[in-house]
Amino acid sequence: MAFGRRNFIHCSLCASSAWALGCGDDSGVIPGPDGGARDSAVGLPDADLDASDGMAADSGSACDDAFAGGTFVEDVPFVDEDIPLERRLAQGWDGRLYSDLTKLDAGDLLVPNDTFYLRTFYPDLLVPPATWGISVTGLVEAEETLTVDSLLPLVRDQGTHVLECSGNGRRGGFGLMSAASWAGVDVMTVLDMVRVRPEATRVLVRGFDEHSVPSVGGHSTPGAAWVFSFEELAAAGAFFATEMNGAPLPNDHGAPLRLYVPGWYGCASIKWVNEIVLVDDDVAATDQMREFASRTHQAGVPTLARDFAPALMDQAAMATRVERWEVDGAPLYKVIGVMWGGYEPTSALSFSSGTGDAAPVEVCPAQTQNSLWTLFQHPFRPSTAREFSLRYFIDDSRIPTRRLDMGYYARNVAVDAV
């Protein structure tokens, strides 16, 4: 019988769905200037705990404009972030394009398709057939091929979502992250069309991943594929994307069909999907899952797919732009930031400049959802001219914030006027 949603609910959701939380993505390190691999982990400077330096105490609401009547002076660049933004770099598996997140503002939270981040360019060996087919194999009653054309009548608006590369790093301004509006076909709707055998418990999704130019230093492992449980796909609202920001899916973003798993890092959102394999709990983890194990907070590198935690994006926050203003004859710095990821809205945000305790930041308007990022701003008035490390925290023990806890999204600015 077809694997309908009612069968899924009866056979799968009644099983335990308590996952260990994870996080991961389809990005990684980029080739270094010496031709070797560059680690994407953020190295943080030692915190200067001089209590005489600190941010301005601002007890008013973040909705109150601390800069009213002031004059904008200049943008303050972040320190040691030297990878070019919005420019195509390298090629093939090592291809990158970093989005410029300084452009985000309340009236424009989405990133245009041509500047939406890229981790791996369109494969030069991919010659699309006249009719793109997705083979369905494995634990099915009969193998078959679905066509994109047959799925198009099922395309629905899938909302706006942030996608982040698990290898997102500070040198590129954390630009391996973008947001877009999406349209596509629910994965569970596609599985409704397939005659699945009872022993099937998981789905392997594979995409075309062949390039003529090898990855520098063997950084990227060939073979784009990820294995999911039925519960994971249903809970995430996973879909096969066909449109992005109201336009057909661009080639570099997986045209004609890309898997999108909301709330998971990009490594799980397979591009150029051409195969769906129904498997059981004993299936091995794919090469891509193993490649990104350390970036998705796995316990080592599990051999079996069932032992991988979901590649979920924890709640995160960071500064995206710093402006110097003159207010009442004195310099005052405006820090604009963004919150994203997570599994429930929160307002428990605090900020530290590396000098003393963190102070609360009121997010206004408050975060009301976790699919799209939320902008915030606050004043910062240091008492000395020096370099500061801007770092945020979520003061809510219920909310996982592993990357924030390790200082992953800290960004440095040098203040030369106080």
C-alpha cells in the first residue's frame, strides 16, 4: 500500500521521537591562500576584563531611539574579516559566495538570489536532460522515476526561512547565511506517491555532485547525500524547493529540485536532487554526513545514519553592523544585530563587549518566530579607545545555544573615539 500520511502517523510517530539536538550545514572551510584548507572555526581573542571599559547602561526600552537627534558619522568595520563579499570565489566543490549581512534592515530581511550565499557551484559536469527525473529505489514495492514536471502541480508556498552553512565563519563576515522565500512540494506529499515497503524507516536523498576540478587539498568529499528518519522530515516540514524569492530555482541553488529542511544546516539541504532511496535503520551514514559530523555536533563520527543527531540550528545571535553616531556632542555606537535559529521564540538576549558582565538587550519588535531572522539594535558607549569583542548570550536555560556558548559568533571592532 502507498505510504500515506495516516500510515506514517500510525507507524512512525507513535515511536519515540526524542532526538539529541544537533547542528550542521553544507558549507565548510574554504581554500586558504596557500592552497591548503582553511579551518572555519572562529578563533576568539582573549577577553579584556578591564571593568573601566563597558557599554553604556541603557535602562530604556530598545524601542526608544537612543540616537534621536543624533548624527550618523560612519560605519565601523569589523576586524580581521577579509574574505570578499558578494563575489564568486574558487570553483566547483570549493566555490563560495558570501552574502553581505550589513545590508539587512527591517524593511528588507530577504537576500536576493544573486547574492544569496553559495557553498558549491553548479556542477560543470551536469548536463540536464530534457526531462529531469528523480529515481525512487530501495525498500519500495516497485522502483520508479518521478519527474519534476509531474511535481509542479503540487508546488505550494513554503514560507520564508534562513539557511546557514555549518562552516559559516568570521573571516567571511558570517556571510554563508541568507534568507529567502521558498516554494516547493512537501517531502511527505512526494512519499505519499511511493509504494513503500513496511521495513522502510528512513529516506536517503541524493543529488548530482560531480565536478571536473578536484577540491583543493581534498577539502570537500564528493557525494551529496543525507539520510533522514520519517519523523525528522515531517517535524521539520521538509520540502523539495522549485522556486526561490518568487523565481525559478537558480542553477547554483540546486535547479531544478533542491531538498530544503527548515531549521537544519545547509549540508542536509541537498541540491540537484536526482535520487530518493528508501532504507532501514541499518543503513550506513553517507560520506557527506561523516564529512560534516564535527560541524553538526555529533558524538564522534557515527558509522550508522540512525546514530546521527538532527543537524538543527540552535538559537544564535550576532552583530551585523556597527555605526558611529554623535549624540549630544559625544560619540555613541549603534550595534545592529540579528537573531536566528532555535526552536521557540525568546527575548532573553544579553550583550558583552568582553569587559565585565553581560547586560540585557531588549529585542524590539520581539522575536515571534524562528524561521526568519529577527533584527535588533542597541547603544554601545565604551569608555576607552580599543578593540572590543562583541558577543551575545541567551539567558534561558531551556534553549540550546551551543555555538553562542562557545563564542562562535563573536565579532571584533576597533573603537578609536570615545
